[in-house]
Amino acid sequence: MHGDDLQYALLGPARVRLGDVAIPLTPQQQAILAILLGRRGRAVTVGELIDGLWGPDAPNGARSTLQTQVGQLRGKLEPGRPPRTAARVLRSVQGAYLLETADGANDVELFERYAADAGHAERAGDTDRAYKLLDAALQLWRGQPLAGVPGPYAESLRASLAEARLAALETRLRLGLDRGAHADVLPRLTALVAEHPLREGLQALLMLALHQDGRQSEALAVYREVRRLLDDELGVSPGAELTTLHQRILRADPALAPGPVRPATATGAAPMASASPHSPSPHPPIPAQLPAPPSDFTGRTEEEDRLLAALDAEAPRVVVSAVAGIGGVGKTTLALHAGRRVRARYPDGQLYADLLGASASPAEPAEILARFLRALDAGPVPDGVEERAALYRSALAGRRVLVVLDDAAAEAQLMPLLPSTPGCAALITSRARLGALPAAHILDLDVLTPDDALDLLTLVIGPERIAAEPRPAAALVAACGRLPLAVRIVGARLVQRPSWTLDSMVRRLADERRRLGQLRVGDLAVEATFRLSYDQLPPELARAFRLTALADGPTFAVPAAAALLDLDEEETESLLERLVAIGLLESPYECRYRFHDLLQLFARARADQSETAAERDAAHARLIDHYLATARDAYRLARPGCTLPDALTATHRTAIPFSDSLAAQEWVREEIDAILGALRHAAGTPGTPETPAGAPSAPGTRHTAPDARLRAAADLLLVLDPFSEHDFLWPRLNGPAAALADAAAAYGEFTAEIRARYMLAGGLWQVGDETQGTPHVERALSLCRATGDESLLGQLLNVSALLTENLESEQALALFRESSAVHIRRGNLWGELEALVNTCTPLRALGRGTEALAALRDALPRAAPMGWTLIHVYLQCTHADTLAGLGRAAEAFESYGVALTGSREIGSDFLEAMVERGLGMTAYTLGRSSDARLHLERCLDRARALGHQRLQVSALTGLGEALAALGDTDHADAYRHEAHGICERLGIAPPAAPRQPSPTG
């Protein structure tokens, strides 16, 4: 007996069988086994096992107990093996434990494989096979998974397996409906919906089944009930799937009619490749050329499962799987590990060749064929590549052989080396994505997950050093970009230097300019791995690789890359796609691209060597020009009636067209990280100003300026103003705004400084830091008056009023009115309406609420032709605020409802949170504490997500009062305490609690 005879069952009470004999295990041994099986061939440390068995409440003797249980478990899994013999099934690996299992020996693995294959079959249009596979998957279940198995890990795995089963069951029921089996599906669906009433997918299937059964009224009743339930339980509305289905049932969409009834296929095991040994001829040798994978292989569970499923060589076809990814990502390691796990499926041998595809001299197919023919003992090796390929195919005929082709250059190199015999398989690795490879499964290999990267570092340097410095350990793998090669190199350096701390290594990697130089040990170097690919690039691709790396942000789009390269978009996209194809760039979704962190550092270093400083600066200037041209048009859509865009720097690149303001807002959301990176770069432009950075210059002083980039960058910052309000971007904008203000002051770029300080002052007010904001608005106002630049005067007066010591004073009112007068003089309708909105705050405080209400009633019709915009919502919300201040709560509540419609129309979570606060406060004033709680909880959720602390204080204060009125004093006190803590941190007074009517009304 050996490990191949062991069968593990977790989809019910945990069971293990050795051949036909059941092995009795203690509950703790079952828990240990569950953890080991859950890691799928990955080593599990003692600490992980202890955490999985006991969690934070591990007893004092946990390690000793664990070792005893593991020893007993090993004895049961390998009866009769001498104690000191290296275990083949459960073995120790560098202070951790590794369970070796035969392919398909774990029912969880089989379930997931069947479910994954079902998904592939459905996407390929083979719904009959998908149904059959799901049926086979669900038949593996014998009850509650891991029933009776103790420990946090088992509990977590139980939950995830139950969710996976439910998802598989839901998919099978949906396929059943597609087969016209609504009558059979209905009883099961009804029971499942009763068990999981909040699962909208099941509710949708029940509605569809009832509709197909001719019970439309019941189907519509299901929708009404689930809508009520979602609102009561979660405070949300049904999702798009349910809503759309409801509408389709209402209009009797003929596409919902039941399809033709198809008989169910026979149940039982889905078709799987046999793993039984093939009986080779006694004469041909059986090659076993696969090198051993590194002993520290870790993670990659999902990727390996996909490879193993693909390598299940189902006749009559040849399986071809290709693993693509950047250098150092672990393609070869994964391929070798997967290849060794499926050796039993290819009993006639395994061939291996390094094709040297990333080198200057890739291996010739004729040379590799000669080696393979000799390994297969195919007789004399002919001269030509075609003759060798023909003999190679003949030698493989009737055999089941796995061919691993490592580091392929291109499809042409591979074609002669691919087997043609059904039952054989080729497993390929390449930096290029071999999209033209016929009938190939392509696996794009990404970097490790944070946990897996940390596990790899743990395996290299030992768990003790990780436990001693957990935060530096996490920072280390992040600095390595979670690239396996980089993590191994860092680990090896730490092993060589046992006196070095992990924190000291983090500091060595902190400087991005030196990071690649630090990622080197012995013959291993990340930079050398990248250079293999870079050195093969033609000049136009090398330039594109270097210059696009100058973009900041997690991704960049084709138009931004076109600006950097100074090319048209069509040519740019072609270059980018070529870089993707050879593995030097990634495309996470259509028309967007990204570099791996370390690869981007490598590309920027090449740019420093190949492009002059002037060329790099020009590329950055073109990028800012592109962003400014497009963002200015976005600003016009977001703030119709505002004249500010007319005063901005002229641009040269063509703006991206937008259909409406929502499209413009989405563009800003997608590009904001890259825009902020461009702003930071502009603020840090090197130069030799006479005035040190941060020291403002006097008007009239000029220094040597870094061309027009500071002005363009400040304009770009300025046109983000409406989108910062829309999505509350101020916490992210304030840093670049401060840097730009200081840089502009140092260079005497006063227009740029005015704009940067306006954005900074307003942003500091938005985050509750009025004290810091005041000097910036005062400096900007003085520059406006000294230079005669009035393009931002109205906006600056508005911010100055907001930053006054008392916003409810005559002083603030006068500033708001002065701001309005400037906007009227300059024909800026948007600015005029914005100043009017803000004027209402001091008017209400000064007892002139009726005057404020009259002004708002005049202003609302002027904003209406714009449609729902930020200023329209602000006016409507202020109208409601003013009604509430005048004691007209019922009218205020109705007005807030209109504002809520507007905020949702423009898709602003920030404004919606503000309106929900108003609805909550007004509902409380009307004595409707339950409604108040609902609205204020929605406000609080959004305010927390946005990081808006003042809004959190308002919501928390109101919630405290509403919950107290409902008798929930414990939660009320908790909310009040949280609000008080935020106020103390911000240095502000808590807001007044809302008032409820007296018992007499």
C-alpha cells in the first residue's frame, strides 16, 4: 500500500480509506487532515496548523499535542513503514508538513474539478455536458461537509464548501430550466428559496420557473415579497437581474417561454480521463526528463488546478496547455510541479526541453527533436527538421507522453515539437502569450497573492524570523511586487545574512532607484531576467516600453500612452498589444494596460539611459496636455454655465469625446490615479530656482521656470474641482495641491500658485482643517489682486467665506455676496448659484430664513435647464435645509426626496449621503424614528466609505438620538461616543442634536 491507494472524503463526515479499508481518525486528526488537504500539495507550517485547530485560544501544550497527533496520523496513513523512513504521504518539509495525494483522491478536488469543467462546458455552449458534470459534482456530497470536525479552519472550510455547493446547485437548476424542466425544478427551488430568502439568484430562478409553469401572478408575487424582504432586512432594492426579469415577465417577453423538454442525461461520474497505467512495449525506453521543481513551491492552487484539469488528456485529442507570464513569475516552477503530479496519466514518459526563448539564441526545433528521438529510442535521427518531426510523431503514436516545453519563443518554434497522438499532452511556458497556438489552453500567470508571497518568504527564511517581524515581512513581499523570483532572492540574501533584520532589508528596497540592484544574489537577478526580454526588442517597441513606463497609476489607457509616445492612437495600441503579446505589459481589461511594479522600474531605468532629460520632460508635458484637454471638456459637462475653462492654458492634443456628464465622471474615476501621478511628477520637476521650495515669491519676481508644465499641471488640478466634490476626492488631492503650490511659488509661477492654493484651501476646508486652509486662500487672494488675475477671484472669495471663523456671521455673508457679484460680472452662472447656496447658511443663522427660501425658489428654475447637476442638487438640498430650519419639516422631507432623486441621477455617493442625512434628521423631527435610523445608517455607511469625518459626526449624532427614542440606549451611547471621539480629533464642537416634536405635536 502507498499514497496512491488513499482516498479522502470531506463532503460529509470526514473519512479516509486505504484501499477498501476505512481508517479511523480522531477529531483532531480529521481537522489536521482537512487543513493539509485544503492546501493542495502545499506545505503547512506548525503555526498554521495550530491556528487552524485552535485559533487564538490554543492551549499551552498545543505544539506538543499537534506533533503527537501528526505522528499518529502518519502512522495510520502509512501502516507498516519504519518510523525513520522518509514518509511518502505525510512528510516534514523545513519545519512544515506536506501531504502528497494522488490525483482525484480528494472528493473536494473532484467536486471543484467537475464544477470548473461544467463552467467551461457551458461557456463553450455544451449545456448538456455542463448539466451532467454538475450532477456528478453534487452526487459526491454525503451531508454537511466536515461534519463534527473541530477548529476554526474546518468551520471556515465548511462555510466555503456550502457556498460552493449552493452555487453549483443554483447553476444546475438554471440549466434545468433551460432544458424545459420547470415542473421538476420548481419543488427544489421553492425549498431552496425558503432556506436562502436573500439570495437573489435563486429568487430569480423561482420567478422564471413559475412564469414558465404558467403561474405569472405567483412569479410577480415573488418579486414583491423579495423587494419587501430586501428593504426590511438590508435596506436595499432588488438588483438588476431581478428587476429586469420582473419587467420582462410583466410584458410577457416571448424569450422567457420554456424551451423544448430534453431528457436528463444519465447521472453518475462525469467523463474523466483514465489514470490507469498504459502497458508500453517492453522495448522502447520510458523517458523521465522532468527536473525537480523547487522545494519551496507554494500557492498557485487555483492555477495548478486549471492546469491539472486541462492535462486530463481526454481522447480523442491532444492537450496543449501554455503558461504565459513575465520573467520570474514562476511559470517553470508551476509547470514542473503540475507535470510531476500528473505523471501517472502519462505512463509512457515525460520529455522536457528548455527552448531558451528569452535569450538571444533560442533553441532550434531540429536540435530538440534530435534529443527527443534519442530519448524515445526511435532509431537513426534524420537530417531535416520535417523528417525529424515526422519520425517524432510516429514514435509517439500509441503512447501517452507528456512533453514539457519550457521558455518558448514563439509558435513557429513550437509547431514541430507538439505531439499529434491523442492521449499525449504538451505543457508549454513562455513569456509571450501564444494566442495563435492551435487548440491551446492559455493560462496567464500573475504574481503571487500577498498570503502566498509571504508563505514563500517563510519557506525560504523560516517561520521564526517572520513571526519576529510580521509587518516588515509583509512590506518586503510588497516591495518585491510579489514576484516569486524577487521574493526568493530577498529570502536568499536574508539567509546569507542572519544578522540582518527584515526591517533593514525593507529600508534597502525603499529607494526605487536602487531596488533592482538590491534584488540580486549569486547568479540570480531580477534585472538580468528582465533584460533578456528587453534586449530582443526592436527599436520602436523598446521606445514604447520605456516611455509608457513614465505613466503613474495602476493602469493607463491608449490615449495617455499615445501622448507619451507622440503617436496616433492606432499605432500606439498596436505597439502596446505587441508588448502584451511578448509578456512585457499586461492588459487587465480592454484598452487599459499596466506594468508589473519591478518591470516598470526596469523600464524607467532604461528610459533614464536612452532618453535625454529633455525628451522625458517633453513626454510628461504631452501627457499633462492630454489629461488637461480631456478634463477641461469633462469640467464643462459637469459645470454647465461656468466660464472658468475659457481661462485655462491652451492645449494641443485632441480631447476624448464624452456623450454626457456621467461618461465624463467615469473617465475621471478611471484616470484619477494616473492624473495624480502626473501632478506629483510636475510638482517635483527638477530645477534650480533662486527661492527654495515652499517659500513664496513676491509678485513681480520671476525665476527660470520648468517651461509651462507647472501652469498646465495647476490647470489640470483645477479642473478636477467638480469631480472632487462628486466623489469626495479631497483627501487624495490635497497632497499634490500643496506640492504644486510650493513649486509654483518657488518658480514665481503666480497663476499656477493661485490655482493650486485655491484647490488646497478648499480641500482643507472639506476635510475639516480650516486653520491650515486660511493662509492659502489669503495668499491666493493677495496674488489675484496684485497680478490682476480675476479668473478665480469669485471662487476664492467663496472659499474665504467658508474658512471664516464663524460661517454663520455677517462677515461670511458679505464674502459670499461679494463672490456672487464677481461671478455675475464675469457671466459665471454656476459660480453665482454656488455662492447663493452658501449664502443661505448665514442667512438662516441670522434669522433670515424666509429671505433665503425666496432666493432659492428663484434660483431653482435657473438651474433646472441644466438637468441634474451638482449645483442643482445643492440648491434642492439647501431648499430642504431651509424649510427644515423654518420648522416646515414635512415640506423639507418632500424636498429632500427630490434632492435624493437628483443625487442618484448623477451617481454621487457624497451628495446622496448628505441628502440621506437631511432625510434622517427631518424624519426624526417628524417623530418617525425608525425611518430616521434607516436614512442615517445609509448616510453613515457612505460617509465612512468616503472618509468624510464631518458627515460621520452628523450621522452618528442623529443615530444616537433616533436609537435612544427607539429604546436602544446601548447602541445610542456607542454612536454618541464615536461622534465625540471624531470631534475631539478634528478639534470641532459636536453638532446640536435634532429636535423631535413635543407629545402635544
